[in-house]
Amino acid sequence: MGKTKSERALKGGTASLLLLLFLSVAIPGCQKPAGPGPQASSPPAAQAEVLRPQKAESGLDRLFYHIGGLPDPAGRPWPEEASWSAFAELAGREWANFDGTVLGPMKNWAWTELRDARAGTQSLFYPFGGPDFVTAYTLFPEARETVLLGLEQVGNLPDLEGASPAWREAYFADMSFLIAEFFKRGYFITKDMTDVYGRGKVDGALSIIAFFLARGGYSVVEVTRLTPDGQGGWKETPYERLTSLPRRPYGARIAYRKSGDPEVRSVVYFSCDIENKAFPAGSPLHEYFAGLEGTTTFVKSGSYLLQYTDFSILRDLILDRSLYVLQDDSAVPYRYFKNGGWEIKLFGQYAAPIKDFSNNVEQPDLKQAYEADGAAVAPLPFKFGYHWRTQIDNLLLAKRPQRPAKTPVPR
């Protein structure tokens, strides 16, 4: 597989880098594995079929499927244990409901409305996404590299077979809580995740990403750690269990493959802060994003942070480097795209921010664009973001104006 500049920089230890912060994120996760794979020749069915790897790439497949509440991909039985059976039942029920009401409509919508963006996307950059890999692979399944950013820790994969029954019971209880809350809202609550991670069973994002990979029917090739190399770049090392919490930023990469697809793709999660003071131009984190190729930026439930001057460096980098931006109103303000000559398409309905974010983040110009006479606003056939109760949701797709591409950042 051809690697992006960011991947080559990580492998070679040259200047490259991490990113961002997380506050809220949406993502599904249960029952029959279902997630879009590489670009198909016809639209996906509304209801996802059961998919499993044709063969295990490594022993990680067994672990990931166990985390996902799914049968062993090789057909071997799991030990009979009530805690896992209860988790698998809940996961299956919640996943089936979320797939029917959100993922299925989202896949069909993305097939038609994001066709050009998907074709041009090599790297998907999802700041504030946390471990929400399911939304990422549902919208942009062809991306070679998906970069997720969050404040929460990376954590460890659980040793389920070596743990005690009491430990596994606590682990699956915490996983049940996290996925049920996600399926209800479509995004994670930072406080909930911090509380659960602090109990030490589900101790970070890796378990949640593993859950979504298993439910998507992906086969795991390898898991590696990403840490600063001390010289402005990053080093990638084999996965080892962390015994202490590293200082941010740091991350992990999971390489995976879809059944029937020869290309190995990767999802990267970085635990990091992307406020200006922690994300200066030229820092390894900044350079990592600047080095991504064929980049689409996706933001939902982003806590409106990109409206504030404290996050202006990230905002400017998104506008400078993205070929496409797909976002709700919690991300880059509408005026930046309008004034910059971006090609804009609006979906859904605009509504004032929920009361949790009522501090001068409403956008009158975006509201006017939605409500103008003759405005070409397309429907959004699934719930999305902070207005999950009312389902008055919005998305904006912006395509950068035709102008010479920026010179790649020197390595």
C-alpha cells in the first residue's frame, strides 16, 4: 500500500506529528458487523449484512471480536460467561437499532452526496472525534488513513483471557454503559468517558475503536504505539501495555483490512490538546496534520471551539490544507467558507445551539443561508450531533476553491 507522507514520516522518524482535542463525539456500535468497505459499484443496502474476516490476520482479530460482543471470527466458542453474554446481547440490540435508524440512512446519503469528496479523500482528519471511528468509516470508507483526536487517554487493550471473571464482568459493564450512551446520542460525553476510564478496566480509546472495527467486519493487521521522538518528529513502536499515563501528545495506530480488499488502511488516535498554546505552527503535532495528503476534515459535536481565537491555529490549518470540509455548525464558522470562495452545500435544518453552548456561538449568517428564499438546502435523513432529541440537525459540505495547492511542508 502506498503510504501518505505522514506515515512515511512516522516510520522514518522524520518531523511529522499528532493532533487535537476532544469533547464530544458520535458513534454507533453493536450486533451484526456492518460498515462500508472500499468504494462499491452500487449503493450499499440500507441494512448492513453480517461481515467477518475471511481469515484472521493475527490473534488480534479474536480479541477485537470478543470486545465487540461478536462470535469468534474463526468459529471457536467463547467460554460461557454471563457477563459477556449480557454484553453481547445489549450490543447486538443497540447496534441493530442504530444501524437501522442512523448508519443505514447515513451510508446511502454518503453514497450520493459525498461521492466526489470520497473519491478525493486519502486522509480523513477528524478533530474532536475521540474514538468515533464508526462515523468516520461510514462516511469515508475509502480513506487510507483516518486520524482521530481527543483529550482522553489512548489506554490499553484488555487481556480478557488472562483476566479474572470479576475483572471481565466489570470491563463489560463499563463497555455496556459507554456504547449505550453513545447509541442514544450519537456522540460520547467527555465526563462519562473520563469517569469510566478512571476505573481502570476500559482505560482508554483503544477498546472503543476495537469495538467499532469488529462491528465493521474489519480484520486487524497490527497495533503500534506513537510517541514523540524528542527531535520534533514521531517514532512508531510495537504495541506494549502502558504501565503509566504518558504525557500528551501520544497515540496509537491500528492497521486493518476489509474482507475482499487487498489494501491495508489505518486509524490513528492521538491523545492531545489542540488549543493554540499546545499546537504552535511547526510543532510535531501541527506538522503531522500539515503532512497529510488528500485531506478531508470532518467535525461534528465539536463544542464550537473552532469559533474561538484560542483554536485559531487549528482552524487556519483546516482551511489551508483541506480539499473538503464536512461539518455541523459546531465547527469552523460559515463566514470563513463564504468569504473564502468555497463551494458550499447545506443539508438539514439550522437551529440555535443547545443551552450548553449558548455563549455567542449562534451564526446568523448561516441561519440566513438556510432560510433564504430559494435556498438549495438538501435533506439530512439521519440524526446527527447535539440536536439528537429534536433531530433538527445540519451539515455543511465545503469544497475548496480552485487554486494552486500549497507547497508540502518540508520534512
